[in-house]
Amino acid sequence: ALARQGCYQYSSVKNLPQVLRERAFSQHNNRYCLASKYKENVELLFHDIRSPIPYGPFHLILCRNLAFTYFENALQLKVASHMWDKLVSGGVLVLGVHEKLPEGCEGFQVLSRRFSVYKKIKL
């Protein structure tokens, strides 16, 4: 329900450029709420990340503070492979800012080390 609302504390959006925050969000009760036009094409899904993803393809996958924090290396590689399979060519994978893809993970180009953003590339 919270994800569907699309409202966030300032700490969640503070690293966005100010012009983007002003264009894409409005402030309500000290929270930044995403404009409806940006939520129209967003699909929120429940899925056990350890198994292949039955949906897709996706232009963007957000996987923050789970697989690449708590799973062992072999499972991280498996999860990354599932995500790679379901991203369109050039699609983007965003991890938590303190996470990174494991050693040996192929098919991704780093777009931002600081923000843990990766782009799918062809193998």
C-alpha cells in the first residue's frame, strides 16, 4: 500500500536533482508524493526473488537492500542472472547505495558506483 501511494520522506529523494524533485513530486504533510503521470506505467509485483521472474520484460528493476546484502555470492549471481534475463536491452537495475553486484556477474555496465546503478548490456 505504501509503495502504491508513491510518497516518500525527504531522505529518500534528497539525492535527486532539485529540478527533478520539483517536476515529479509534490509535497504533502512533509512527504514527497510522486505525480500520477509517473505512476501510470509502474507495476508493483510480489515475487520470490530466488526464482526466475515470470513477468517482464522491464525497463527498470529496483532491488534495494535484500539480495545483494543478505544472500551468499552464489545466490546473488543467480538473482542477478534472473534480473538480466527480464531487463530489456539497455534496461536499468538499481540496488541499494551500499550494495554492488557480486564478482563474476556479467552482462551489466556500471552507470553509477555512488548510487549502485547498472545497465544491461549484451553478452
